[in-house]
Amino acid sequence: MNLDRPAPIERLGIALGAGLSPLVASLSGARRARMFHPDGVVFSATVQSVALTADLAKVAERLAGNALVRFSGALWRYDREWPDVLGAAIRFHFREPVASEQQDLLLATIRSPWTMPFSPFATNFRSYLWNHYHAVSPFEVEGVGRVKIRLRSPRIGNGTAASRTEHLARLVADGAASFELQLRRLDTPLLARKWEPAARLTLVEPLDTDQAALRFSPFRAGGGLQPVGFVHALRLAAYAASQAARPTHRAAPSSPGLGQ
């Protein structure tokens, strides 16, 4: 998104996001956490190219290396496993001291904005490894064009009594928690569009990270994945308001509630 010259639909999103930002800030402040995805679990990951075309190989090359991945439920706090949307937030090159070389991707078990009301009921909320995670708004990718992005899961369900966090940790320890980052080109005819592999993310180990201090943003685009469209524009002021209103460090749990 060109913030100096946004498209008309993006200008609308920016304005609407600014109008909603006081509400977002008040809810984040009341929860002392993100309004959505307040609690999560964080892992380090390796990123390797699995691209089959030259242009996607260049994308994967820019993302390859290390990553931080945060999995979370959107609605409920303290790992409650009730119908929910699950999220995966990724920071590529999270050990890179130069922030401009980092890339954030924010994904959830929501295929599109229109499916959002039904997504908690279409999500297998018992497993972080079963659902595919989508970026609900498109990106402009250097050398490729406009795309949709998803993180394809290994489709591993949780048939145990363990929580989804415990289940994920066990699979990570076994080396079985691997996801595929895929792109679908939007500049091709509708019937010719397909998901194409770009990179493989393999979770390595849990990170004892102060999650309150994490500040993800789809506008951190050092890997060449530039957010575009109405939904991303809506996030611009709303994310800033949420981050400004919530604590900047880990705090002791308070009362349960709903939100980011």
C-alpha cells in the first residue's frame, strides 16, 4: 500500500479504521492485552524455499532463514478451548537487528472477510496443526504481482486429552510441525488461479518471549510482501490504537474476557 497515494478503497479503509480506533483502544485497555488474540504461544522456526517457479523462488529467498511464529486463539483468554478463530503471526528474520529487513504476516482461520462470522464454527479449535491460516486481504509482491497468501497446515488433528498448546509442543519436539507458505496469483484468470508453494516453515522450539512486548504489523514489509486493499488499510489506525493502549510488558493474569 502506498500510504502517500492510497487507492480510493484504501482511503475508505483508513478513514473507517481511524473512526474505530478509539473503540479498539478502549477494549484493549480494558483487557490489558490485544483486543483479539490476547494470549498465545511462541516458537522459533526455520524457513526454507520449496518454490517451483523462478519468481516465487526469489520471494522465498528473501524470507529464508529464521522466523518467530505466534499461535493464538482470537476470542477467549487463558487457553480456553471453545469455538474460536485461531491465528498465526509470523515475523521473518526476527533475529535481524535491522527492523527494515523484517517481514510480518498476520494470518487466521478466516478465508475472507465475508466468512468471518462463520469462521469460529468452521475452525478445528482443538488443534493448531489442522487448520490452514489465511491473510484475508491481498499483498503486492515484488516480482510477482498481487497475491493472496496462506499458511498450509500439515492437517494433524488433536485426538488426545492434551490442550492444543500441549499437542503443538509435542509435535514440535517430534519435528513434525511443518507448514507451507503458499501464494495464489490474483493477476491471472479466476479459473487458472491455484495455490503455489513458496517456503516451508518448520517449528523448532518454544520461545519464552514477552508477548506483550511483541508488536506485529502487516506494514513491516522488509521481505517484499506489501499489504494492499481495504482490510489492511482498516488495520492501520486500529493496530496502532490497540498497541498504544495495552501494556508493553508481561503482566500477571487478571480476569478472563473476550477480545484483541
